[in-house]
Amino acid sequence: MTDKFDKYLEEEEHFLKDKKKSRKERKLKTSKDRSKYKKTDLQKQKKLSPAKKKEKNHLDKALVLSILGEESLVSFNKKEYKATLRGILKKEKTKNKNILAVGDIVNISFKNEKEASIESIDKRYSILSRLEEKTKKQSIIAVNIDQVLITTSVVKPNLKPFLIDRYLIACIKGKMKPVIIINKIDLLKQNKKEEEKYNNFLKTYEELGYLILSISCTKKIGLDTLLNVMKGKTSVFSGQSGTGKTTLINSVLHTKFKTGKLIKKTYKGAHVTTKSQLIELKTGGFCVDTPGIKGFGIWDLEIEDLKNHFFEFESFAKNCKFEDCKHIDEPSCKVKEAANKNKISFLRFEAYRCLIKEILEKKRNFFK
Ligand SMILES: Nc1nc2c(ncn2[C@@H]2O[C@H](COP(=O)(O)OP(=O)(O)OP(=O)(O)O)[C@@H](O)[C@H]2O)c(=O)[nH]1
Ligand SMILES: [Mg+2]
Ligand SMILES: [Zn+2]
């Protein structure tokens, strides 16, 4: 490659000296192999003096606050800049749907007082992502996160334990601590069936060691505990639309971000928050508000991930007849037996069965 660049520079100098040569001639010469002479940023830099080069190579580290289509908002020295990805980064082919995410630390050069260019992205210490069904790509929700505040509500919308299991697996894979938030507990007493479901969920998941915060923004229950959990950390609120992610943020940080009413008949959220954004806490730390999700496909889900997540199955699984028992319909399956005898929560067993079937189905399609 270097040889090519040197050759190009020689050509360039030659052209500058030989201005008298007709344009036509020059065109003919360069058209032999245009790809060889294509200007890139690298080539341009070659022409700079060493001092200029050093100046140009100086980059500052900024934090990505939000993504607005092609542009992103980054923070440097307490000032915000609109930033665009450098062309070469945009062309990078990856298994990811998005190259940049909220929480990224980026190296920027400044275009002017308000705009910057993102030259590179630093390595991330954690990633919350999900599978985008349409493109089968990894959709990155937020990065460099300490904990995911998996936001659910008891009713309106109803509690969905299986969805929580999906988030919990994504947390292990993405290297973040999970915290389960059950919001709207003020609505519990109106609904006996949902109350039973909530109590069952609480008992099962607390026994397994998960941190669960029961909250009501309306009645101001559990908000101090939530703020304490958030202090000094970077947390991301993620969950279905309408569970109250933005209301929770407004309640603990006294902000006024837009919240929305539920859709009347379905009690689902109306997807009010449309972009993720990083918010700084006065008490230290950050939190990210995200748009509500419809479903949560786990990116790159493997059988090993299920073994890690459904860790309470292990003591039974080791006595299954087959060493590679998937605990579906195999004979003498001790996990299934344990679930039937309520030694394993049926909730967890059913969540496992859905996920294992999903993996096996994916594998079958792959070999078709
Ligand atoms: N009863 C009750 N309603 C609540 C509570 N918290 C939030 N809500 C209501 O739930 C609705 C949805 O709240 P949002 O904060 O917009 O929900 P969101 O999760 O941010 O939704 P998206 O931005 O669409 O993902 C609003 O009408 C809130 O007033 C609560 O503790 N109790
Ligand atoms: Mg919202
Ligand atoms: Zn088994």
C-alpha cells in the first residue's frame, strides 16, 4: 500500500510542476487506474508537515449522550457538540445494526464551535443489546453501563416474567448487573389475579438472589431506594412502552421529560420516548432513558447462556438420564420432574422451555 501512496505523491508533484501539460493528457494518465490514485484521508495526511500532522492527530475524548439519526450529541468539557461519524467508520461492515450507541466514549476532532467529527470509538466494558428480528443483526441499546434497570409494571401493562428472563440473560452476556423494577404497585389492589402473579414472581426471583424494587411513582413508594441504587453508577432503564421508565426518571431526578398516556383498550404504552438519552445525576453517575421495546430477542443466544442463567436447574440436571438432556421431552428428565414437584419454579421452567425451543429452531433453520 505504501508504495502506491508514494507513487501517487510523486505523480501529484509532477503534475504541479508540469502545469503546462494539457488537462486532457493528465486525465488520460490518471484514468489508467483511478482506484490507485483515489484520495483518502491517510494520503492527505502524508502531505502535512510533522508539526501539522501532530496537531491534526490530536483527538479529545467525548461521551455520546444521544443519537439523532446520522448525527449524535456528544459531551466534551461540559459542552455539547453535534457529531458525525467519520466516513470510514460508517462503511465498516459489522454484525451490528448501529455502530455508535449512547454511552460510547469517542475520540473526536472539532469542526467548529458546535460540531465535531468522530474519528474512533473506544473499547466498551459492557453492552446492552438485543436481536433485531428483521435484519437478524445486533441492535445495541446502550454501552458502558453498570446496571440495567429492567422496568416492568404490575398491571397496565401486565407483568411479563418471560420478558424479564430475557433481559436477565442479556445482562449476563453483556456484563451488567440486573435490577428488576416493578412499577405501578399502587394499581395492585384493583386486580387480585395480577396481585397473585406479582407475589409469586417476587418470591421466586428474590429467592434466586435478584434485586427487585417495587415502586409506585404515583404514591411515591420506593423512590429513595431507587435513587440510592442509581447513585454513582451508570444505569439504563429498559422495558416495554408504558411501564413508566421516563416517569421513574422524572420522579427521582426531578426532571420534566415527556411521558405519555396508555392506549385506552390495550393498556399498552404509546411509544412516547423515541430516542435514547444519557442523563447526568447530580449525585454522581448517569442514567439512560430508552424507547419502549415490543419484544426482546436475545442476541447470539446459546445453550451455554441458558445453563448460566437457569443455574438452579443444575443440581437436578446432573441426574438426568442423558448427559446432554435438553429437558424438553426426554425420558427420566430430573429437571422436568423437579418442576412438576414444584422444586423448580414452573415460571422459570416454562421460560427455559421457550428459550431452548427458540435455540433449537434457529439451529434447524441454519442447517436447512
Ligand atoms: N398508576 C400509575 N401510573 C404510572 C406510574 N408510573 C407511571 N405511570 C403512568 O404510566 C404511563 C406511561 O409512563 P411513561 O413514563 O411515559 O412510560 P415509558 O416507559 O417511559 O414509555 P415509553 O417512553 O413509551 O417507552 C403514564 O401515563 C404515567 O403517568 C405509577 O407508579 N402508577
Ligand atoms: Mg419514556
Ligand atoms: Zn433433563
